[in-house]
Amino acid sequence: FAALHVISFIGVQDWSVLLFSALQYLPAGFVLCWSYQRSRSIWSPIALHGVMNFLSAIAILAMA
């Protein structure tokens, strides 16, 4: 999960920035995995990912 979110920045950003970015995504990856394991359905992590994206968008808009 974390690697897929930072792979497009390889060669563009310094390795320390990539590592820090990947570390930010790790908890979300664990939570989404737990959600799937608990529900045994792909729809639970999809919905949770949508909620996380929505909250991120709200936070970005609030800072603008």
C-alpha cells in the first residue's frame, strides 16, 4: 500500500522523503488490511479508503 503511493516519486524525490512518505502510509495499510480480514469483503476497505481520502481532502481545503 505504502509503496504504491510513493512509487511515482522515485527518481524525483530524495530517498529520505520517499521513506518518510511511505512511513506515513503504513498505518493506513495496516488498518485497511485489518478491515478486510475482519469483514472478509473488499468493500469494507474500499469504503474506508474513501473516507480517508475525503478527510484528507477536507484537511487540505481547510488549510487553503
